[in-house]
Amino acid sequence: MKVCIPSMGDKGLDEQVGEHFGRVPIYTIYDSETKDVKIVPNDSSHTGGSGYPAENIAKLGVDIMLCGGLGKRAITMFEEAGIMVYMGATGTVKDAIGAWEKEALTPATDETACAQHAFRGQGIGDGEGHDHGQDGCGN
């Protein structure tokens, strides 16, 4: 399976998990079968490129995304793209993968969505004014 982790830079497994999946500079793609790691720049409309993050990630053949937290609309977009999302990822990419492998992350559903992650315009907002870690966000 291909696993995507929003990342703050290009250090692969040693990079920090990014707080906002749509605005991170890098997506680290981990192949759970081959253990290969691929670094992919985020070229979505949130960073001046085109397309929504879920659409762009789906084009990479990703099966699973690990993140800190996200809102209902984002969950729906990933579901429509056929990508399972798990929330609660923190630390490094390696930490997030380890937590997922131990089934320690929470599957993303409408019930587990972070209500604070706002949506603006046509895209997914960046949660401005949102203090992560409160209200069960996990991010």
C-alpha cells in the first residue's frame, strides 16, 4: 500500500508531520510493501498550483493518508478519491507510520472530524485561529 504523510520538508522518514495537509510543502509517500520512500512537492491550488490535495494525492496511487486532523469536507474528498484517512499522526513521518502500523491512529469519519478546520472559498481552509490540540482535534 502507498501511504501519504503531509510533511514539513524533504527529510523522508525523519521529517516532521505537517499540521495542515493542504498547505504542507511536501508529501512523503511510503510504500508499505517495498519500504520505498518518495518525496513529492505539494503542487495543489493551496500552494499556488492546481487541483485539490485529495485529487493530486489520488493521482499518485495513494491508498492511505496519515495526518493530524482534518475537517468533514476534506474527509469526504478523500473518501471520494478512494483514500482512507487516519488522524492523530504526530512527530516524524517514521513515528506516524509506526502508529498506523500499530493501529494507534483514528480512522477519519464525520464523527472524528475536526470541526475547527474551516473551509474558505472553493478550497479547504487552513484553520486560522484554530488552537490545535483542543476540542479533540488531535492536531
